[in-house]
Amino acid sequence: MADISAPELDRLWNEFHRVVNMTSDELSTWLRTESAGEESEALPDDAGSENGRHVLAILQKRRMDLTDDDIRVMYKVVDTVEQQRRDDLEPKAGQGHWRHRLMRIGHDPLKPPRV
């Protein structure tokens, strides 16, 4: 695993699970729904963006099974959500495309953060 200390990994794990407020089932369903089109639908394993699928995979892992790539994605997701939401993770409505963009990485702005 990357050169990351145990306390830093603990902090990242907790932050990631704080900002990713969708369950793995909710995220999986969203990725499949978003990938469905009028003419065709992506296979379930190919549904959604690469980052969305990676977040889904991380949600299904134990902390000790994380890879360097998982850690990179976790940092990216935490940074993205915090930039979009700042420190305020209270539920709030926004434009549909903004909400859908965040939902692709497991954060629904209309849901309270996971505790």
C-alpha cells in the first residue's frame, strides 16, 4: 500500500465514508439508471463512470484490502465533495446536473451525511 501512515489512512477512511453518503446499493442503482438510454443500456459491471465504479468497489472493501489506486480515488472523492459542498454537508437542493455529478461518486446532496 502507498506510503501512508495508519493514522492518515484512518482519517481518510472516515472522511471518505462521511462524504460518500450513498450506500453501495444506492450507488449501484444510480450508476445503472444513469447509464440507461433510450436505445441501449450498459451492462451492470460497465454502468456509470470509471470513478463511480471505483467508489462502489471501495465501499465493498475492508480498510485492510485497499490498494494504492483506491487511496488515490478516496482522496479525489473527498476533495471533490468538499470543494463542491465546502464544510457544510447538510442536505440542500441544487441544480440537477450538480446533484447528479456528485451522485456519480456516491454523494447525494439531498441526503444527510453518513455517521
